Amino acid sequence: MSDYQILTVEQTAGGGLALRRKDADEVVSPGASPVIGTASGNPVVIEDAAAGRKFLSVRASFGPVRAGYGTVSPSNIRRLSPRSPTIWRCGANLYTGEGDTPNSGYNGEGVIGPSDTARITDHIPVSGENSIVVLVWGNPRSGSANTVRVGMYDADGNLLNGGSGFYSATIRTGFHTERIPLASGTATVRVSCYKTYDLGVYGGSAAESLTLTAPEEAGTVYGGVWDPASGTLTVDRAYITLTGAASEGWSQAGVGRDTGYFRLQLGDFGAVVDDSGISSHFAPVMVSGSTTDVGQRVVNSSALDMAILCIRPENVSETTVTSFREWLAAQATAGTPVQVCWKLADPVVYAVDAGSFAALSGVNTLFSDAWEYGAGYDVAAEYVQDTGAAIEAANADTRAMIGEASGETASRSLAVGEYVTVGAALYRVTAAIAEGETLVPGSNVAETTVGEELVRLAAMINQ
């Protein structure tokens, strides 16, 4: 079925006329297969998608939500929570990066003043929009929260106060996205944020979003890959909460905080990805199909095909299994149980309700709110490429095969008889050209075509 439709006029049984909405493929026979483009990142900026055509896939990878910031430890607990990611499709970034004022930003009342850690943008035009989508991302500052603030201004440059003309949010993870309604009469906005963060500001009228609703059979989802376009959710994370109960079956490998591990067999979870574990209380956590401890790592062993969870308690004083189990139980009683999440070697795929975005004319920007600094979690997209862009890209590739691409100035010495392409034209060198000299049609190069050169060369051979 086509992803776009056409209105047709048809004669009814009674002889009248009626409008009918039909899939385009019912009316026009499909031509050549479309050219498929691919792109990945977060955000993903796509400039050559065919307007109105749906994205073929939009895959967002994600892991669990981690509360707080900084290095995880029993004194800096970073709770793990399941995640339902949201994918956004916006237009072009309205923020050009020009006109920033460093070391300056808004305070809580919307007054601009000095700030060693912030920058504030110049006025960003947003006329005609009733909302914007703000995207802020980057490496979070250790031990400190950051604030993004948006001021809204009328056409005369006056800040629109009264509660509706100012927006403020705290960022602790280095990532924030929000659709912000604009106060009536807003012509421009200014944004202040931590000065090394990346920033995107997108028109709300061009923005759409989809949020994952996991199927009941998937249970609580702590990570995987979601593709709303194909209607699939690939779950690749397992999760447990540790209680310290004797039934958990803890054992010990080595003795002491510096050399020992507390070890738990995870036989019910299947094959795992080595060293992929993360915890609310400890770093690192290692999970492996292993029974052998070597130094500070856990290595694969064929002795037992079973996943093993190993925790090296560097920041707690417990050195026996009994005392460690008691500590785990105390954490659970205090409402901060030790959580562990890790990757499965054999993910499980579930069907979810499908949904997709139709590409905008011009620039399309895709991103997911599951992004984390250093963790990846990129978005990967497949889309129908604009016909003109596809042809131009193919022409560029073809020209590169026919002759060396060049600017109007020779980047190297060119001998008589060589071929170069400049833009869409093919040229034959007719007089030696030194590096740095200008290519002059009719003087040292002659414009030609592949056909002309074949005829010319054939004539020379037949002389």
C-alpha cells in the first residue's frame, strides 16, 4: 500500500460525480524502485528526504533511566528505572550558532547577567510558531546541575513577562528536550544554557513525536531498540533487584575489597554480553558466562554455560558473604535496593503498534530522548531519497569515475590528455597546467563529453 494518496473524480452509478481518496499506487503504476537513504546519530539531520514520503525505519536504541549524575557508588546511588523513549521529527534547527554572548545568561527572574558557566543566544526568530521544541545535549558537569532558560520577546524586543514569557528547567544528565508553548505575540526567543552544551531550537508546527508503549508480554523494559515504523521492539536488557536473601545463592571469589568478588549465578537469564552490567550502587559490575576470575575481569569459561554476576565492593567494608548479604538487605529495607541491569546476547523481538513520520520538505531532524553522553543510543533512519537529490548524487559519483573532480584551480599538475570534471562538465586538458593555475576553457582545457571522446579516440586509432 502506498504511503501517500490522491483525490480522484469518479462517476457514480447514478451518473453524478464524486471525489474518491485512493492510494497513489491504485492510480499511477509504480515506476522505478525509489532510492533509499540512510543516516544515523542523535540528532540525525537529513536534507535529501522526499517530502511527504514516510520514513521506512526509525530505530532508537536505549537503556535504563539513571537518576542523578556523577560516578556511581554506595554513597552516590543512581537509581535505575525502565524507559519508554520518545522519538521526535522536527524541521531545521532555527538556531544558527551565531551571536552568542559567552559568560552570560538568565537568572531565575529572566534578568540577563554575568555567568561563568553559561552562554546566551542572540534573538532567534520564531514568528508564526505557537510552540518550539528545545533540545540541549552534551557532557554533564560532574557534581553540578545546569539550567536551560528560554526568554520570549515581542517584535520590539521586549521580554514578555507575566509568567507565560519565560521557561526554565534543570538538567542533570546532559540531555533535555521539551516542547515549549510560546506566549502570545512572541516574535523571537533567546536561550541560555551551560556554555559547552549543544543546542537545537525547532519550530513546533513542524514537530511530531512518537512514544513507545511496550506490549504487556515484554514486561518491564529497561533497554533495547525500538522501531515504530516497522512496529518492532527488540528487548536486549535483563534486570534484577538484589535483596540479600539466602535464596539468592551468593558465593565469594577471593577475599577482601581490593581482590575479591561476591558472585551470583544467573542461570535463568540465558547468554549475556560480557562486562555489560550497570548498577545503582557499584561500578564496575561484570556479568559473564564464566566461572573464572582473573585479576579484575571475568573471562569466559566452558566449564559452566551460565551467566555469573560479579560485584567487587570497593566502597563498602563487608568482606564476607554473610556481611555482604546483610548489607544488601539493609539497602532494600532503606528503600534503596541494589539494582543491576545488563545486556542479553540473544535479544527478544516483540510486535508493537506501528507509527511513522512523513518527511518534511527540506531539512528533517530526528532525535530520541533516550540519548546519554558516552552511552551512544543513537537514532538510525532509512528514508526515500528525493529524486533530484538522488540523481545529483549519482551524477557526482559518475563524474568521479569518468574524471578527477577539480575546482577552477588545479590542485596538482595536469598533463595534456588528462580529464577533469568541474561541476557538471567534463574537460580534456589541452595544454599542460601547473599546480595552482586556473583552468580556462578554450585555452588549456576543452569542454567535452564521454561520447565525443570515444568518437575522437576511435578516429585516431583508425587513422
